[in-house]
Amino acid sequence: DAGSPGPASAASARTEQVEVRSGDTLWGIAGRELHNLTRWPAIWQANKDRVEADGRRFEDPHWIYPHWQLDVPGAVAEPPSAAIPPVTTPTPPPATSPSPVTPTPTPASSTPAIAPSPASTAPAALGGPRPNASPTGQPGGGGSATASAGWTVTLARDGLISGGLAAGLATLLLAAQRYERWRRRPSDQRRSRVALMARRPNMLRIRGALAAAAERAHADTDDDTGSAPSAGDLQAALASVQMVPGRILVGQHGVGGDEVIVDIDELNAVVLGGAGADSVARALLLSFLVHHPWEMAHAVIGGNAASVLMAGAAAAPGLQLHPEIDAFLTQLEGEVGYQRRILDRDQLDDWRQLAHGGDPLPALMAVVGADDLNPAHLERLRAVISHARGCAIAVIVLGSAGQLVGGHPLVVDGDGTVEPTSAGVVNGASLLYHVAAAEAEELLAVVAAGRGPDIVPEVSADEEEAVTVIDEPGELRQPFRAASVSVAMAALEMRAVDVRIFGRVRVRVNDNEVEKGLPASGRQVLALLVVRGELTEAQGVDAFSASNPSSYYANQWAAGTRKTRAALRELLGDRGVDCLPCVGGRFRLNEEIISSDYGRLVAGRAAARQTADPEARRAILAGATQDVRGEPFANAAYNWVIEDETAVRSMGMAALEELATLHATAGDLDAAVEALDQALSLDQDPVEAIFQKMLVLQHRLGHGEAVRDLYRRLQHQLALRCDRDPSVETDSLMESLRSTPRLVAG
């Protein structure tokens, strides 16, 4: 079970008064005292409008201050034996049934803020007590929090990451897909790099775990044992990390226990040793880079540690490598000096006091191997660590405690188990997340592609050859392979049942849209078979579940096929038809009864390629693309869409571009503009290459105002959707159009 355990049965509920510590949030207090982060509103309701001892009135849940006394209703009284025992041989929980995931963070306006640090404290010496760390090694250190939504994903080489990190990586994969669409020309028929990345072993496991999370979200269970965290728990936990630059998910209080979150400065001067040091450092870096935008989370690796920790890391935004230790230390000294000047300017003592202002300090995580440091380097590093107290900076050293006198040793076994004497360094966590080198390389590629619009995901030739991804679906699915134009043209005819995948997935029977009577799983079965042609039950379940073995998705596939078959018989009024025949163990659509907008597109392109007459080709493509309008699978949360969407969109755009060219060649420039505008509807983001063609066509028509309006439309959409300006190529085109006499078609 990957969920967190509930309170002990002997626990009793009561109202307890707790003192706010530096770095606390209402969430953190709710997690610590109530074992449920989402119950922070109860604390707010119990204390709002109270005047505290410092004279401040508690009138905003976003602001709490150190030393305030807050009533916590329903606090759990734990018996003395409730201390968390050290875990010696943890077995990571399976990733087949995690809790629901909501990657989108809660808006800042609805979340309580962290408590500012207490006023004026002298910087601690390097070997002094750990700031904000609990001396007993139990949860509740000052800037840390525990999240009762801990579930994990076991990676292909036994690495272990949090569900929150999995959700963040999935979000970055979707961002990478958007960036890939911006780079691809509509006529580009190469395999989608992002679709290939989605099929890599670790991303398959992550997608499968998230599919299992969705399964639990849909499951109708009455489990009130507290063993499975709720969607609200996870959303609150993720938001509590993302709302403060530098917060990091580090591990758990025991296998399947509460998740441990630390602030960046709590890792300063940590000396990470043991067999698991490298793998834990990778997990820390990944969590840091994934949960915060690159402009607010910088990671620097010095010396030989870069090649050990993050192979191929040079292309990742926010991650910098310094093979030369002097350059590494110089950058650290500059970063510490910058943050100290900001804090001194504003007369502040701690970075947390800026965390919720308009200009928080960016967090910095620096990692270096002790073996790369000579005595002079060690002296400089000790000075950096000491001066970084109060800054949003962590310097982590890989090695043994003796190599950095005064550091805070954190000894970790190969499976992520923390030596009991080190647990206080990471807020009492007994199991830390850990990632193998090969796993980190794969996941870092997702981070790089999702953070950097200009980074093209790299895939090997062997990988591209081995992984089957539908990029030219019509050639793979084969239902419309035509021996002649007449055979292909027959597929353009609409049947009694017509499935539409462009725009919202919908089904029409006898030219009327079916609003009720078809299960949601049935629409998904139809959409999947439209694109992939025919599938075995195992292949269908695999697509539904993103390769996550689960009875839930097997039941969804069974219901989708059987109920849809029965529903279509009823809607057609013919009990003798079989719309979804299963022949030789393979399900397919009955092409005599079911057609689709995508099928007409594939058949039309096949027929057009076999037609020499331009006018006939134009008529064929016009008919084939008549219903190709809107983003493919719009708003459909299907697990397999990321593998097919780019290819389906590219095929539609390529056909409409070809149709526009035929219209323009025939002198029908207005029809050409309409075809290109229809192509733009296939992507929620602007496709600049198509805008460029439309600008030229409008200029040829003599529509000067339309040219300017179109350019302004492109500017607005690029700024709104992509946070960028038109390319130099587009601006040069506009300059040439302004200086070129218009040529009105006639």
C-alpha cells in the first residue's frame, strides 16, 4: 500500500494550543498536528480575528508569525510509543495503486503563507546546531512540513520517487509536447520525439502510476481507514512545495509514511555519504528542478560530480555544470553575496521573509564531491556555507563527515534508508527518494524538453526503430489501403455511425449526435480504434492504462466494448448488427456501419496521391477535410493521447495545407485562406508557419488591413499562449510585404 497510515486507534481528539515556529504554515501545522494538510481551514476558523501577544490581529490566513499561540481543534494525542522507529530494510510500495494526483498547484490566493523568521539572530557557526531541525529527529522542524499524501513510484532500476515528482514530470512531458508542436512544420512527418520519450521505461512507469491514481479517483470505495490520501491532500502537499521557492520533497517517515518536505537552507552544509549518496543527490536535484520554474531554482554541480550524478545535464535549463572547482566556488560566492545584499538592503534576516512578496529570492542548490576539493577549496567552501546562513542556498557535499569538519553528516544506504543517527538532518525522514544514473538521465531529458522550448529531445536510432509510435497512423492502421481511387473514395462516404475525434470526441448516429446512452469508456474505445485500426484486448487495456496492469482498466475496456456494442444496436434499431466485431481476438470497427472524420482524412489523402488531375485532387481533399476542425481529442483525459495526438494533428494540418496550395494554384485565394484558417483550429497554440502563408495570401488579395490584423492576431496569441514574440522570419516577411506592391489575383 503506497498510502500513508492513519492515526493510531488509541489516539484521542482534543483542542491543543501550539506555538508557531519560523517557517510554519497553517498547512504544516495541520499536517503535523492533525495528520491532514487539508484541515488547515479548521485552524483558521478557530483563531481568526484573535489578537496575539505581539499585538497583531490574526485576520489573514496568509500571514502567521513566530511565537503566536494557535488553537488546533481535533489535534491527535499520540501515546509516548508513537515515535517513528528507524527503518532498516524498507521495501518500496508498489506503484499500482497510488492516490489521485492533481498536478496543478492551488492558487496562491487560497493558500496560507509561511511564517516569517524571528527577528535578528546571529549567523550560526558551521558546526553549530541545525537551523529548524528537530533535535529528536521527529517531524516538525521549523521550515519543514510533512504531507500525509505520500505515495511513490518505483522506477525501472529500483529508484524511488514521490508521486508529486511523478506528477510534475508528466506535466513537463505535456509542456514538451507543446514545444515540439511549435517547432514542427505541419508537413513534417517525422516521428514525434515526445511520443518516443513517453514510451521510455521510466516514463511508462510514471504514466502508469498516474493512471492508477486516476483509477482510484474514479473508484467508488468506502475506505475510511485513512490508508489512502485524498486528492485534496496531494494538491495541498504539492502546493505547499511549489508556493515557496526552494522547498523540496525528500522522502518519507517510513515506508508508505508521511512525506517529508524540507526548505532549501535546511540542506546547507549537509555531507551526504553512504552507498546511496549519489542516488539521493540525484533525487534531490530532480525534485528541486521539477517543482520550481528554472528562473527560481538554480542547481550547480562542481567538479567530477556532474558526470557521476547527471550525465547529459548540460542542456537542462536551470542546471549548470562547473568542471573547474574554482569557477564553481566563484559562482557560489557571487550568489551568496547577491542574496546577502538583498537581505541587508531590506533589513531582513531570512529568505522566507521575502518568499511571498513580489520578488522572492531564487533558490540555489550546489553539489560538489569532497574528493575534488583541496585545502584551499575547502576553506573557501566553509566560508560560503557560513555566509549562506539565512539565504535560500544549500551547499551539499558528497563524501564523509571527516572531509568537511563541522558539516552535518547524512548517511544513506543504497536503498534510501537513512542511518538513524542522521534522521534529524532531514526532519526525521527514515527513507529518502533515490534515482539511479540511467533513470536520472531519462527523467532529466523530460525536464530539459519541458523547460526549454528550443531543446529538441534526443532519441537514438535504435530507440526510434524499436518503439512503435503512430506518426503516420493511416499507414499503420491499414483499413483504407486502396487498390484504386474508387475504393479509397468509397471510404469518404459517411456511414450510419460516425465518430468524430477532431474537436471533442463525439458520436453521431443517423446524423444526430448521441448525447446519452454511450458510456464514457465506449467513446474512448471508439476513438482509439479510429486511430489504431484494430487491437487485441490486451493492447486496448495497455493503451487505456498507460501500461499499468490493473483490473480497473480491464473492466473499463470490457464495459467500453460490450456496452457500446449493445447501445449502438439500440440506437440503430437493428439487433442483428455488430458494430465492434472481434475476429481472431482483435477488435475493430465495422467499416460498413462506422465511419469517422479521421478515416475520411486518411482515405482522402490516399485517393489524392493517386490522382494526377489537380482539380480532382482539390475536390477529394475538400471532401476529406470537411470535418477536420478543432483540436484532436479536445479535453479528453485519455492516457494514450500523448502518443497519437501530434501525429493526428500533423496529418490534418498537412492535408489542409495541401488543399490551400491547390486552391491558390487554381486562383481561389479566399478558399486557400479558409483552408489555412481551418488548419489553425487544430492547435490551441498558434502555428507561425501557417500564419506566414496566410499573410502572403492576404497580401496577394490586396487586403492590407487583413494582413495587419492577422499579424496582430499572431502577436497576441504568441504572447498569450507561448510567452514570445513573432520570429525574425515573420518580421522580415512583414517588412517585405510592406515594401512589395500587392498583386491582386485575377
